[in-house]
Amino acid sequence: MCGRYAQARNQHELQLAFDLPEIDEAVEAARDARSWPPLEELQPDYNIAPGKSVYAVLGTPPGEAGRGARPTGPQYLRTLRWGLVPSWAKDVNVGYKMINARGETVAEKPAFRAAFKRRRCLLPADAYYEWQLMPDEAPGASEPGTSPSTDPGHKRRKSKSKKRPFAVRYADGSPLALAGLFERWRNPELPEDDPDAWLWTCTVVTTEAAPELEHIHERMPIVVPRDAWDTWLDPASGIADLQHVMASTPVRDFDIHQVGTAVNSVRNNGPELLEPVQEDSEPGTLF
């Protein structure tokens, strides 16, 4: 799964990293919040948790796909709230339960299938964090973290273990492009012409952990390799091509290292959270 990540690049740095066109301030000011997500200035965040606003790279709007009017690939930098709220949801807080979408079922699940078909995005990250479990009943032993959707004993296992955090990033320092989906939700309590009536949210698509990572956690976020950005962002891409992308996380290019337990608390933030520590350091409690 993916429940925390770091992203410190500013808008200009992300434009360069993802080959995005220059931002036209006049066009941005005229955009309708009902039809396309907003763009807000975000501060560097080394401990992004669900519910926070995050940068997202979007491609050609679904309505323009296939017309030849716009190129494929990264086109827009936008701001979304992490935790997807389906358009039909009655409670906006359901987003906190939808921070991840399983790649194996994303095309069929009612909460995600519409977004998977037409609204895919890339979520830039300097690194993502994952936690290995250290069972209290077996000092010195470790086991992979689990997901509540696949492990019936997840809560019990988590409550009886300490957590050892790891950071996963590209060895060359390039930004990870996490596979994401985005969706629009309408607040029925506000008038339609109120910009605040429209909430744009996102989720991270995950898959079974690669062998290099399965000792830490049973799941991992899908990282889209650079040569597959266009395919993932193109609303016209077919299911076979998308499945190929979801099986192409470039794990061999990753740097994986243990970090300090300060990252366990969402109250802590700063570049020091990404600093490697010795792997025999004492694990701590998550949250």
C-alpha cells in the first residue's frame, strides 16, 4: 500500500521534470472549477498523509481525447486532495478510506472504474514510505507489513508490533511518478457556481510488492516509468496497455533504505525524515 510520501519540488521544478508546458496565468484564472482541477502553490512536504493537497500531473482532458487537438503525455500540473471521493458519494469523508486502489481490481470496483477509464494521473514523489513490522512476541524478527483489504488479522498484527520505516526512491534522485486516479465530487450543500462546491481528489494505484520490496510490505504503489507516462495519461489507452504499465514498475532503479522513526508521526516534517539510518536502529510506533 502507500500511506505516506514526500514531495518537495516546486511547480517550476516539476514542470521541468515532467516536460510540462509553461503555465499561462490568464488561462488558469479563467478555468472553471467544475471542469478541471485547480492549481495551488504547495509547500515542500516530507510527510504527506491522506487528506492533504498534493501535486498531480494530468494529460489531455477526457473530452478532447481522440480529436487530435491536443498531444498526449504530461500537459498540466494540478492540485488534488489525497483520498478519492467518488462522484456518487454521500459523505466526503469516504475519501480517507480510498487512498489506495488495488491495480488487480481497479477496472471493476465501482469507486474507481470510471476514474480508471478516463481520469488517470501521475503523482510526483521524491520518495514513498513503507513500514515493516517487528512483532513484540519475537524480538529481533521482522515480517512484511500487510493491507487491511487482504489480511483479516491486519489490525491485531499491527497493534502487537513495532514499525520500522523505509524510504523508497529513485537512486538517481529523479521524481517517482506514482500511478494515480482522480475524480470530481459535488458538494450538494453549496450552489453550483461556487468554486468550493467542487472537490477534486485522487488515489494511488497499488499492486503486489516486487521481490525486492516484499520483505518490507506485501503491497507497493505502482510507479510509472518515464517511457509509459503517455500511455498512462492518455484517456484513449486500452486495458491491455494499461495493464502492461501497471506491471512495469522499475524497481531495479530504486534506492531502498531504512529511515528514522520520526516519520512515524504526521506531526514531524522536514528533509531529515529521508536520511538513512543504520538498519539495527530501534523501531517505533506508527502515528
